[in-house]
Amino acid sequence: LTAVDSFNLAISEGELFGLIGPNGAGKTTVFNMLTGVYLPTEGAVHFDGNLINGKNPVQVARLGISRTFQNIRLFDELSVLENAMTGAHQHSKINLFDSLLRTPRHYREEKRQRDRAYELLEFMGLEDRAGLPAKQLPYGHRRKLEIARALATEPKLICLDEPAAGMNSGEKVELSQLIRKIRDELEITVLVIEHDMKLVMDICEKIQVLDYGKTIALGTPSEIQNDKQVIEAYLGGE
């Protein structure tokens, strides 16, 4: 089985880009190659002038790519604020000595991370729940917290893997607005995998369609909606 075959993806800085396709089309495999989870058997992945092939997820994150997951992966026993803070640790300016001896630099860095995490919770509308254990959040807020944690890594590109999964219609509308704000106000490029066609068509400027690991269409939302091959493969047409 070839999960992704002869695949090319080019995202420009500042774009809001959608990657769609039926279940099993290879979308999450693409994310895993972009973020260092999988090593492509051939070809190359370049980001911001850097070759990513062979780099692990931590190294990829330091280059400026962050992601969320289909299945939410939070630290349930930590507070909402502490979960958001974990994303900022990769940019920490302290060493083991500072942490063990609780030096002034340690406290300055901890405050910097805490302040930044709280700003992101405000951005996501979660500031009033900052002190709660993450496990007490309702589902839609858990999704937003995972995005806040990804933003705390200070990415240039954020990859959102089915962010609307499990959300009700009102939560999806709010999520669409938040994704636009991430691109427009934080100036972060966004790549999103999503099965909710209304959300994808509303927010994405360019969409690429995968089917059985191959690209079958690339274009604007209106072009994708009217593409015969896409309709047949994914949108349920004749």
C-alpha cells in the first residue's frame, strides 16, 4: 500500500490552505511527513529554506511548524494554563542549572511563558478557565486548548488536523473565526485537514484534494466545488 504517491504540496507564506479527501486518502500521512513523524521513502520536504527530511518532531517544531491531532492529546491533570505553557518550553532560555537552583533567570523565563500562554488563552476565549484541570473542559474547549498550545510554540505554519471534529454548528462557526484570526492577526500560515466542507469552503483560499494518496484537484473553493473528479470521489455526485 502506497499511502501517498507522487504528491506535491506548495504553500505560500500567509496562505490559508485546505487539504481534503475521503477517509484513508493519505491526509494525516502528509501531516506526519511534514512534522517529522514519518520519513518519506522518496522525495523531499522543504520549509522556509530548510530540508526537513530526517529531522525529528522537536527539530521540526523549532523550525516553525506546529500541529494539532485528530485525537486530542492534552495533559489532563495539568491546568489549562499549564497545558498552554508546555508549548512555550522549546524556546526556553534557561538550563538545568537555572531550574535546579531556581535562579532569577528561571523565574523570569517562567513568567514570560506564563504571560504568553495566558495571552493565547485570551485569544482563544479560554482565559476564564485558565486554572481548571484540562480534563474538566468541555469537548469544544479542549479542541481550542490544543490549538493554543500549538500556537505557544511560536510557529510560522500551523497544521490543524480535523479541528472541527466533534463540534456542534455553533462551535464550528466560532472555530472558523478563530482560524481566520490566527492567519490575519497572528500572521501565521495555516494548513487544515477537515471533513466539514462548509468550514473548508468558507475559510480556505486554496484547496488540494487527495484520493488514494494522489492529488486529484487543486484550486480555489469554487473550482473544487465544481470539479467533476472531486464530486465523484468525495462530494457524492454521480
